[in-house]
Amino acid sequence: MPDTRTPDGSTALRRRLWLAAALVVALAWIAGAGPLGSFVGRLSAVQTNDQSAFLPLGAESTKVREIEEEFREQDRAPAFIAYTDEDGLDPAALRADARAVAGSEVSGGAVAGPLFGTEDHGVAQLIVPLSADLEETEAVDRLRALLADSATEDGTEVLVTGPAGFAADLSAAFAGIDGTLLAVALAAVLAILVAVYRSPLLPITVMAAAVLALGLAAAVVYAAAAADVLVLNGQSQGILFILVVGACTDYALLMVARYREALADHPQALPALLAALRSTTAPILASGGTVVLGVLCLLASDLASNRSLGPVAALGVAAAMATALTFLPAVLLLLGRAAFWPARPRYRPRSAASAEEGGTDAFRAAWARHRVWGRVARAVGRRPRAVWAATALALAAGAAFAPTFPAQGTSTSDIFRTDVEAVRGQEVLQRGFGTDAASAPAVIAADAGHAGDVVAAAESVAGVTGARPVTEAGGPPAGAAAQAPPPEAPPKTVDGRVLVEASLNAPAESQRAVEIVRELRAEVHAVPGADALVGGTDAVLLDTLETAQRDLAVVVPLVLAVVLAVLVVLLRSLVAPLLLVGTTVLSFAAALGVGALVFDHVLGFPGADPVVPLFAFVFLVALGIDYNIFLMTRAREEALREGHRTGVLREGHRTGVLRALAVTGGVITSAGVVLAATFAALAVIPVLFLVQLAFLVAFGVLLDALVVRSLLVPALALDAGRWTWWPSRLARGGR
């Protein structure tokens, strides 16, 4: 029975010391991490969104790209200016534009063109090497501003496209991360918290913890990226924001729920908070540790974009745990019961006694406090085998479509979910120049003494329309054959190597182009002494596909092993962790299968990035296991309590599982909705990869929180009985 007497002098002093310590902790966070919020808006300055941020490490295409840099006078992709007018174009006006661009600060060399369309004479292009003195995005923006007057009201359209145009538009798509994404995510979380707590103070407190965590994470990531310790790209930054806000809010929901329970059992806020900390610290550390270790498994990936996400996400989750376990408890102690105003939890001595003793009174108290989830627990408890069988069958039906998930890559044009200038410009060039504009050359790096043999081998491949060495005279990129140097120009040689460009008769980044590159590699690799390597746009896609498959085979087992190890240590069992991991994997497969159906038949997406399944797996397993951790740690706690009350440990299992389901149902559902809402906010960034990841993780998290944790896991645990906890003493039973 708790002590309800007026606190004596020593107790009052102890409480004042704790309050002083809490005030120091809260002020230290506000003073230390508060100013770091400015780094959230500065992360874009250390982003790297060029191709090097995504290339497979050590892949053949990556090696060729490094060799290409030695051949190029500047390491800068060109911009293509596309002109179109149904009534015909004025050659004099286009030549004037070429002179104006060549004389501007944007140009880094001679402007090629105007080149008129071979299939549509109402189309023309200029090819502009951009100045290395300007950032790529800034150069494209200035080029577009310079050409704004060239577009006429009578139908002439001028569009900047090409590699530089696409890079600039991709950077513009990610520009919404600092403002739009964060605003949408925070607004969604705030709305959910207000609905859950029906209190103005708690949502503000939780949001303050999330914002402080985000500021701390952003500052550390900024410093690491600026020092080249890690690589930050747009997608990693977006996921960082979402993870910090979602994870911190989830941990806060668990902490606040246990604090509310404890306030009903203790007359003072201090013992209630200490009780809440004792019961939540281990689950939060296990949950956050699982996510941290899970995302760090991405370091085993060979894709640069995957490797960069691991430490970024890990730093974010670590910051979320830090605020949830320090700043949030400090503020809750300072506010006391007022934190829940106007619905302050009342101290109920009888309820407190029941909580200490366990038994029927405690069971009924849980039902009374959590009526909806009490009914769910009763339903699961009546027929657990039927519940888990039906639930598993439904999930398996969704998982059956997982193999149809279209993770074969997409073209650069397809990654944008909004109308962008680079895509429209590329469509104009394809209309005017046909296959030449739609295709991208394969780039072959080979020994200079075997250049002729390599050219002959390349031209023997079906789908290769021609091959020629890059010469000292240079020339514009492929697709502008009219400007090619004369065939007698000598090949350019660097360190005993030459570059050979092989033209393909298939659209760039298409499945046919990938197959041609695969055959091309086989042929040129067979040339004795040539030491030939094949790169280029389609080779990058091929290497990305193959590397993504390799990463799935390596990273997935690593993540499962890490999660299993954490669960074994936390639950002191072998059976329960296997059940939890198995159900989470089934949930992921179901989410992937549903995603395949939605993306293909509902949204009509052209495909998916090869790394989408891997990212979805890492986040769904690492984050989805959180809810099972919250449930099963509470089940173990309740089972031990009930077993000690009756003197027979095995008698506590059923009561523990059902009571855990009843008392954690509301908080876990709220946490799932919060995390799903934050990940869904990624869809405001108009990039296909993030839209697909947003759907998969949001849907998968809801599936975990509402179906797996509510029905499948408790039903399996009840059907397995005390063997759920084998080989711990709960499984052995006895007195």
C-alpha cells in the first residue's frame, strides 16, 4: 500500500532536489539544443544529390565514371536547350541565343548548335557546357532566366533539359524538405496528439522534445557531412526528419502512458515518474537500439545511397531516445498532474493496492480503464488459434503478391511525380531526334593498344548501332551526331587508356538497353589484353539492379540477426523472439504485396527503384518490432507479477498477455498512427522513390500496430502458452 501520509522533511527535501535536477535538465536541453534548430535549414547546403551519391561502390560503371573524369576538360554535365514551335523555328533567333549563352557566365565552353530535328523540323537544340565556377543548380537557374525572353506568345517553347537540367530539377524537388515536409509532419503529429491527449500541454511538451531531438540530430549530421565523414543526400535528409519526429513521439507516447498509470497508483508525481521510468527505459532503449543497429546494417550495402542513410538515421534515432529519456521526464516531473490538464489523472488508493497485489481486481481495473482494448483482449482470449490462423492467412494473401513488386528501376524522367521542365524538354528532343535523343551511349574504357579490337567487339553486339573512340577534338554528347569530329581525328589517350562510345538502339534506362549493355560487357571483356570496362547510364542501372539484389541477400539476414539478438536479451527467451520476428517479416511481405498491387493497378507507377524493398524492409522490421517490444515486455512484466501473486509462475502467462494487450492497445495504436502519418508526409516530396517508401512504411506500420500486434502476436502467444517464454523460468513454471 503506498504511503499516503504527508511527506516528512527528508521526503520534501528529496522532492525539491529532484525538481531542481529536472529544471536543470530541461533548461540545459533548451539552452543547448534549442539554438541547434537552425541546422535543420542548413542541411541542404551539405547535400550531395549528384550521381556519385547513388552509384554502387566498386561497380564497373563507377570505375568507368572515375576514368571518364580524367578525359573530360571539366567534371560537369552539359545542359541541353530544347526549342519547339509548330509553325517553325527561326534559325537566326536560335543562333542569337547560342551567342548570348556562349558569352554569358553560365557557359564553360563552346556552345554546339543549333541542331535541328531529324524527324521533326519544328524542334532544335543547343548543347551548353556549363561553367565550373557556378553550382550546377545555380547555373541551370541562370540559364533558364537568360532564355526566358526567347519563349514567345505565338508558340515557341524553350526548355532546359539534359543531365544538368534533370539534376537541377531533382535538387528543386528536394528543396521542399526543409519547409514543406517538416511542416506537414509536425502538423500531422500535433493533430494526432491533441486528439489522443485532449490536452494543450502534453502535445506541446512532446513536440518540444521532438524538435529538440531534430535540432541535435541535424547539427551532428551537418558537422559530419561538412567534414566528409558521411554523405548526405535529399532522400536521407527527408528520412532523417521523419524518423526523429516519429520515433521521439512514439517513445513519448509510451512514457506518458505509463506515467498516467503511475499517477493513479501514487499520490505524488516523483514516485509516479520514477515508476514510469523504470518500466519504460528498457523497452525504449531496446526499441531505439533495434532501430539504430538495424539501420547501421545498411553499412554492409554496396550502394552508396544505402550506406549513407545508415549513420544518418542512426544519429536521428539516438537523438530521439535521448530527449525521450531525459528532457521529457524532466518536464513531466515539473508539470506533475497539470501536464494532463484539463483531464488530470486522480490518485486512486484502491487501484494502487490492486496493482501491487495483481489478481482479479487488477484485471478488472485494466478492463475498466481500457474498455475498447479490453473487449479486443477478450475476443482474442476466447479463440486464440482461430484468431491467429485467420490473421496469418489474410497476411499471407497479401504477401503472395510480393514477388510481383516492380523493383527493376525507372528512367530518370519517371522519378518526378510533378510536371518538370527537364522531362518536358526531353520529350521534345525525343520527338525531334527520335532514338538518338532517347538513348544514351555506353562508355567503354579500354587499353589504348586494343582500341580497334574493342570497337569491333562492340559493333558485333545486336543493338549497338556504332562505336567510336573519344578523340582529342572532343565533340558534343551522343545524340548530336552532326557535330561529331571527323573519323580521322586521333583517339584521346590518358594513362594508356581510351574511351569508346557505343550508340544503342534502345531508349535509355529501358530493359532492352540494360540487356544490350549486359551483352556488350560479355563481348568486350573477352577481348584479350583490352582490360575493358563498360559504363554509362544503362550500365549504372544494370549495376544498381545487381547490387540491390546482392544487398538484399546480405543486409536482410543481418537485420534479422540484430533484431533477434536484441529480443533474446530483452525477453530472456528464444521462442518469443522467433515469433515476433516471424510475424514482422510476414507483415512486411504483406505490405510489399499490397504495395505492388496499388502501385501497378491503382496509381499506375512505371516501376520502382531497386532499393525500395530494402529500405522498406529495414524500416518496417526495425520500427515494426517496436510495438511487439512494447507489448511483450508488458506481457512478461504482468505474467511475472501474476505468477508471483499465485505462487505458480505458469498461471500468470494468460493473464499477462491479455492484460498487456488491454493496457497497451491504446498507446501502441496511437504510436502506430503517429509513425504512419510522419512517414506518409514523405509523399509531399514529388520524387517517386519517396512516395513509394512513404506508402510502404506507413501502410506496413499500421498493419503492424493494428493487426499483427493486436491480433496475431497475442493469439500466437496464448496458443503457445508458457512455452512462449522458453527457456526462462516463466516457461518452466512451478512455484
